[in-house]
Amino acid sequence: MGKAYFISGIDTGIGKTAVTGLMARSLAKQGRDVITVKMVQTGNDGFSEDLALHRKIAGGVRFEEDDLVLTAPQTFKFPSSPLLAASLEGRTVDTDAIAKAVRQCAAHHEIALVESAGGLDVPLTDSLLSADLAAAERWPLVLVTCGRLGSINHTLLSLEAARSRGMEVAGVVHNWCDGVDPAIDRDAAETVLRHLARWGFRQVVVHVPRFDMNGPYPDIDFSELFA
């Protein structure tokens, strides 16, 4: 039985899809058996563009689980929160189906990287947030952030949300952002590292440099997150 990790971010558009692909690429190059899952995809009809990007960055490998729709178990057409997107189709997000799909993926692979929809507290149903499902399933959190102005507040709030649920935090990925002042970027990463120590989390911050989404893709060592 493998282990599932929850890849979430401090906001929509923080780069967690690309980071998930980079992590899969890195782990595969190290000989680790890794698969990625997009737990809920909105804004697509019958496919997951985020999952497609994972596969592209990681080298284009497809899995049997892709054909079985285990790696994108819930998709909705409207680009919004899963709760709203599902309601517009007269549906409800099937969180049991998500949990079952991830368990099946983890049963056949060493590592399953589960990308969230938006941030930690994005609603899946009227009574369940994304972080609630991750906490219930005991998926360690990998939080994607960056050094833009305001990111410290959002990052620490996200870590506090994880802490309040008793979640394991595998570490933080500090992604690059356009137009960020180097001093602010550096201070943001250092502040997050101090608070990881303060709250008893693993003091792991992996930095992702600027890269072209069409490649070539950087080879980054994420192994400390998955030790």
C-alpha cells in the first residue's frame, strides 16, 4: 500500500498543478512509483486539463487508472468552487468516490499526489471543505505558496487550518511568481520556515525557480518532502 499526499495551495493560480507535475517528474526520475490525481476538476467537460498538465510535465506517461477515471474522479463544467459547479449541474460532489479512487491509486503505486481544487478551505459540499476530506483520509499536506505581497498571511492561515485539524504537514513548496521583489520573496520563505518550526511541523521549504510551462522543465529535488 502506497501513501497519498495532499497538494494544496494558498490560493487559486498559485501554481500547484505545475508543481504537482514537477514533483511527479522528480520522483519518477529517482525511480519512485508515483501517480497523480486531480480530486475535483471544474471548468472541464469529461476530462481534466490539470491532470493533462501533470502528465505532460512528468513525461507523458499514462496510467491504467487514467482510463478507469480514478485519477480525475469528479469533473464539472463550470469554472468555480466544486460546490457551486456541482450544484449548477444538479449534482453533489461525491467525496466517497474521491476517497475510494485515491485509495485505489495508492494501493497500486508507492506515492499518489492528490491535487486539490483551489485552497484548503474550498467547499466540496455544504458541510465538507477540501481540508476536511484530506484530514479524514490522513493525507499529509504539501502546501504551495510563493513570495508575492500578502502570501505570508495566506500561507500562515493555511498552515493554521492544517494544524487545527491535526494534519501532518510534509512541507512547503515556495513557487516563483512574476514581478516579486527579491527581498519580499526571501523574507516570505524565511518567515514560513520559522513558523513551521514554531508549530512543530517539519522544516522543509523547497524552492521552484522560474520555468517555461512548455518546457524544458527543471529537475528539482523534492525528496525531502517524501522522506
